[in-house]
Amino acid sequence: MDEGISRLPERQLLEHRDFIGLDYPALYMCKPKRGVKRDESKETYKLPHRLIEKKRRDRINECIAQLKDLLPEHLKLTTLGHLEKAVVLELTLKHLKALTALTEQQHQKIIALQNGKR
């Protein structure tokens, strides 16, 4: 178990400063225990849940930003102004499908050439 959590006295309400410096997976260890009053458990659960959700949203946004950077310029120019997350995902799918089709065509050509030589 993470040292940061083991140092806390049992059934103490956790505050934001208790989570500073903790690893992301350690936040899953902070779910309220059975037998804790409902008000205490609700407050204890809220902060880790918010932090976990924020980390999840940050990871999603970072991945979408990376996908946007990987898109060819001609696809980015098909939209006007700011690329929304949904548009980035749609353009990425369109590009991947085009690449897959191109790869399949090249593979078929290679097979045809190999069969022609035999």
C-alpha cells in the first residue's frame, strides 16, 4: 500500500493536500470503508473521484491533441477554424480508413506481381 495513505489515521476525512504527490493508481485505494458514517464516506469519496476524473479527462484530451498533430494538413484544412474533438476523431477515422485501403491495394499488387513471376 502507498506510504501516503498508510500514514493517515483510520477514518480521518481526506483533504486535497493528502493527495498531493500520490501516484495515480493510489487514488483508487481511497474508497470509503464500510461502517463509516454516510456523510463522512461521501466527502471522503468526492475528492479522489474528482481527481481520478480530471486525470481521465486530461488523458483523453492529450490523446486527441496528439491525433490532431498526426493528421495531414490537407485534412485539417477541410474544416474552418478550430477543430473540435469529435471532428478530430472523425478525421482520424477517415484518414485511417484511407491508409488501410491504400495498404490493401499495395498488398494486392505485390501478390499479383509475385504470382506473375511464378
